[in-house]
Amino acid sequence: MKEIKHIVLVFLAFIICYGCSKNDVNQTSNENIESEFISAVDISSYPQIELSNPVFKDNNGIPVSFLEFLKSKGINTIRIRQWVNPIDQHSSFEEVKSFAETLKSMGFKIYLSLHYSDTWADPGSQITPLEWQNVSYSTLKAIVYDYTKMIVEQIDPDIIQIGNEINNGFLHPEGNRYSEPSQFLELLNEGIRAVRDHASGQTKIMLHFAGHEEANVFFNFVDDLDYDIIGISFYPIWHGKSISELEQNLIQLRTLYDKEIMIAETAYPFTLGWNDWTNNIVGLENQLILPEFPATPQGQKNFVQQLKIMMTNLDGGIGLSYWGAELIAWNGPESSEGSPWENQALFDFNNQALPVIEVYER
């Protein structure tokens, strides 16, 4: 019965998407542009970067307080990643809790990205924390519940991701979506239960998928779980170069699953140059959307502006989060262990705010 319902909904979604005009993305709907639209940036590395005492500047080159400047430009939510037991303690529970308290005192909303790993978790790597390895499956489920409970009780975020870019599952090998599909769902549900049982009534749960082309298959698989927000990563280097196709797929997800939708991660370069000796992730023209969005300050701004317009027009679209806003070349111009992202930050090579920051202004 579920399969028949799904086929019917897919057909209806196709009809809706097909009838959607490309020009719609260029027309802003006043009905959907509200003060509650989530204008977010991920600045997870800021507590580490702050230790180097960088001087950030506004659009006119005047030194500013980094966090106060973001707030003044209309950014209302800060996304923070959290690792379980990181080697250098950056992105640890203690650092994240302290950072979240500072941000809350300034009026920011908190959006937590739980990696359930000691390091980066994404479609290419979902390594179970060392301390959680070699335990029984039942014990691992209990750990996920208790760990998530601690976080929501101590930090009380507005949004919480159960896992980060969990296309292939998380907590491998036990939570591998393909080899252990039922265990993946059970582990995911333990995190969800902990949030529902112990978080404030305001906390929303996101499930986060990298890309959009295969997102329908994933969200159909998790359709029986209790969550609030579909989160999608969209980077042209990895997820295609058509914003129109992205929009159509998001409309389909909204039609099929009736969830709120957010761009959980995106970024775009303002140059293909570099400001330290660390290899940048984006550095070639074939990684861009051309000719619409060249790697220039204006091209970066136009890219983010078009995504924001798309999300404000989208039924159920609730926000947009820019990843790596703070990732300047903070470790020095000759560092080979510095920033692989300084050409995609929201500040230029002189740490001056770029025109893209204007997109956040109301």
C-alpha cells in the first residue's frame, strides 16, 4: 500500500515540477519572506580561528567585532558542528557548549550538526567514535540515545541534525544504510527519541542529505521516522550545476513528504586564487556554474542571492545556511595546514566583508 501511495505522489510531484516556470526563481514572494526565515552561517571553526586574533573588517574596511557584525547584517542563526572526542578538542562538546552560550547571549539561534564521530562525517566517511567502537549493538543504541540526550539538555538547540550528510548512513559499520539498513534506521531513531524525550518543545530535528538528485530515494527510506526538516547540501562542484533542477527536486520532496526544507550547506568562491599554501577545494573553472556565476565577488553574491530567492519562494522553504563563512587564511600566508576554503569565505583576503554579506540584509 505504501508503494502505491508513493507512486501516485511521485506522479503528482512530477506534474507540479514540470509546470514550474524557471522564471519563478527570480520572483520573490512577500508571503514567504518573514522574520523567521533562517539566515544562517556555519562558523564552526571560529573558536579556533579566534585564537589567532584576526582582524575582521566591514564592507568599508573598518575593523569590527566578528560576531556582532554578522548579527548586524541580518544573520540570525549560527550552525555549529560537534564531534564526540576530537583530538585537539576543537568542535568538542565543551567548546560547542561554550560557543553556543555566547551566541545565545547575543540573540542568535543555535543549529547543531552532530557528526557522531571524532572527526568529519560525510558521505565518504562515517567513522564511529573510537570510544564507542567494539561495543555490542544494543550498547551502541543506548550510547546514541544518552549522548544525544546530554546535548539537548545541556545546549538546547533550535535545530539539531541527527548525523551529518548521512547518505550512506552513520556510525559505520553498524549503521551503514546499505549493509545494515534496519540498524541504520534504529540508530537514527535513538537519536530522534532522545530529542523528543528531552529537548524543549522548540527544538526541530533535521535529517541531512548531501545533494538533491538521489534525495527522494533517501527520504522515502526514512519516511516513517519522526523528524521535522529535510536538510540538503548543495555545492556545484559535487551536486550539479543547475539551480533549476535543484528547485524542482526540492518541490518534489515537499510534495511527497510534507516537511520543511532548508539548504543546510552551500558555498561559492569569490576568486580561484589562494591566500595560503593549503590546497583549496575549489580552484578550477570547470567546478563553477558558468557563465552565470563567475568566481568573482559579484558572482558569489549572485549565487547566494539566487538560492535565497529560491528558498523564499519554495513552499515549506525555511532557510539557507552558508558553510565556512569564517574560514579565512587564519594560520598564516605560508601555512600548508591552514584554510582550504579561504576563497569561499564571506571575507576577502584582507579579511574585509564581501558583497555577498548584503544578501542577508532584510
